[in-house]
Amino acid sequence: MNYYYNRTKIVATMGPASAKKDVLLSMIRAGLNVCRLNFSHGKPEDHKKVVDIIREINSEYKTNVGILADLQGPKIRIGLVKDGGIHLINGTRINITTKECIGDDSQIYITYETFPQDVQANEIILLDDGKLQLKVVETNRLDTVICEVVHGGILTSRKGVNLPNTKVSIPSLTEEDLYNLKYALEWDLDWIGLSFVRTGQDIIDLKRIIRESGKSARVIAKVEKPEAIDNIDAIIEATDGVMIARGDLGVEMPLEEVPLLQKMIARKCRDAAKPVIVATQMLESMITTPRPTRAEVNDVANSVLDGADAVMLSGETSVGEFPVIVIETMAKIVRNVEDLGYPFNASKAENLDPTSPNFLSDNLCGSAVYLAEHTKASGIVSMTTSGYTAFEISSYRPKAGTYIFTSNRQLLNALSLVWGVRAFFYDKLESTDDTINDVNQILKTENLIRTGDVVINTAAVPISKQGKTNMLRVSVVE
């Protein structure tokens, strides 16, 4: 199957608009790399149907499309309100209660049981993605919080609640998340997204559950709370990847801070060799129109320039009218930036620890990229079973193609999220010379390199041991 291979990967959310095989196949041909299953919506059986279609396509067309299961996390909502909604008027007061009721002009129900114990006077409460704002006047510490309306409007049922000033006591993994996680692990999905991450411990706890289940799914930390920004270094260290979830982040943080936070997080992730996804409202207008706004085009392009591993679509592909055109449009924007040489050979902070067990491998990966740049190599070709080498080489954003050969089939799809990486299944592992010659010939057959091209090969020697990468070779393709 012939389709565009972008360096900056494209993640798309699955839904009614994209769940049919022919539509999904067209999206993959247009440049889709990872399918996101949003567990905030739909039932497990609905998601399983999509998983089966993705795997059917991967098998039939020899593609490596990855799957990201995005857990809802502790999303706080109000309950049902009276028909027609409630008109909140500036300066008036309203009670928020943890006792379930139908909301009216005097009180509304919140799904957050310990809300009265956690909030403090003068803290801000945002409703409906920040469209409405309340201020805490007082709390009885039991079941009721008295609030004053700061910015009013019409409030309808089940709207989201954001608490930018409150230290929330709800665990990052809710009972519903654990229920959905069971299915995601049972289906051997590649990535698990954890919403509303606050500390590195949130990631460690999820990884422990995955490990105890005997699975190898990697974790994406969704950064969307001020606490996550405060603990960003520990979160990046603990996680396998990061999603900059600008929707809730832009509600809980001042909007004007989000662009620089995006650049800061992307840089820290690249320095740590952890993939980073930029998400939310990238091509939002294309939910209902076949063309994006100029501002949206700039947003996608700037995310590529920031060094994102992937850019993500939400409603545009889950419920939008033009899912295939959206992928085509995003791929064109990405391609135009990359064709002009961005963000290749990005600078990277290198604070390599000589005591680290990966010290030699890290140095070797950096040297491979340096050699590729100065020899104008067509490709960096690596053998890996864990994927570590792929993540590390990718973090340097090499201009040469990054071609990863592995005997780990699940890794093939996981690497679909990582910048610039093309992965191939390979399990012969004979002598080092024979293996290098063999993988180079495979790339030549695929028309990815040509006779006379310079290629940088890395591997673990002896190759049959599949240990840490410790060998680098400059080859000329015959």
C-alpha cells in the first residue's frame, strides 16, 4: 500500500465518522499513524470493533498503525439540571452540593464527593470549559459549598468542572478507568493515556498495574493541570510519553501561558527521548467545513517546529464530516514544514550520566546521528528489541531516515508514535555482518535507500544476545 510517510506522526480519534474500514483505510493512506480510542465516550464493545478493524488492516496491508487507549481520568461534572438549563446571573449566589438532585436556580449537584472538604474560600470554579465562572464563598465541609457567580450564563446538564486553584484529592485512576484499563490490557493495546496526571507517582501506579497484568503497554501522561506543570520533570522521568492536552490545560492555566508551556514541555521531552503529542483544537473548524482556518494551519505548523513527535485530532475525525480530508490537510501542513528542513538535527541538551546503565548506548546513538549528518547518510538503521535505541535516535530529529528492525512484533505498532521512525519485523539475527547486509538489502528493496548510499548501522554485538546497543558501522550500500 502506497501512502505518505510523515516524520511528525498523526494521531486521530476514532468515532462514528471514522469507524468504518474503508474510511479508516483512506485515512491511513493519507498519513494516519496512531488511532486514539477515547474511553470518555462509547462502550468497550464499541472500541473493540474498531480495534479489530485496525488490526485487520495492519495484517492485510502490512501496516503498523498503533492504538492509544485514552482513559477519562477524574473528570468532574455537574449533574442533571432542570429543562432549559439554569441562568446564572452575575453577583448572585448558588449552592453546589454533593447530594444528588436536579439542579435549579438555588443549587446544583457535583459528582466530586469530597468537594466540600477540598475547596477553600475565594477559590475559582470554572464550568463548561471555562465559559462560566464561580467563586467559593464558604463551605460547610460536609456536603455544600456556597458560591458567587462571577461570569454567568446558561448552564445545562453534565457540563465539566475545572478547579484551577484546588488541590483535588480524587485519584488519577478512577473505578471507571480501572474497568476500561482491564479491556485495554486484555486487547494488548500499544499506549495507555492517563488523564489529569498530577505527579510522577500517578504514572508509577499505572505502570505497576500494567506490569502486574503481564502486559507491556507504554504510558502517555496527559498534562492538563497546574500541578502537572509544577511536577513536569518527575512526570517526564516516570512516563514513556507525554500529551500536551491544551483543552483542560487552557482552562486551568491562563490561556496566554499555554504556547510557551507547549514549547517548554516539547523541549524537555525531546531532551529525555520521550515522545510528545500536541493535542486539542488543531483543526477544529474542519469538524463542519472542508478547509481549516489560517490560524489552525499556523498552529499545526508551529507544533511541528516545536519538535512534537505527533499532532492529534479529536472531534475532527471522531464526529466530523470530513475525516479523510482532515488527515490529508494535516499531512500537507506537516510535509510542507518538513520539506523546508524543519525540525531536523534539533539541538538537544546532553547531560549524560556516566553512571547510567545506558551511558554507552546513549553516546553511541548521538554519535550515529552526528555521523549521519556529516556523511550525508540516507539512513540510520538500528536493531532493537526494547525500542530504547529508536526513542533515543529519534530525539535528535535526524535528517537521515530512521529505520528500526525488531523481532518484537508489539513494538512495531508502538513505534508508530515516535518521530521519524519506520519499523520492520526482523528475527533472523545471524552474524553481525550478515544481519547488517540483510537489513540494508531489505531497505534497498523497499526503495528507501539506493546503491551507493551511505548508511549508519547500529546494533548489539554479539547480535544474537540482543543486548544493549554497542556497535556503530558506516556502510555503503552495494
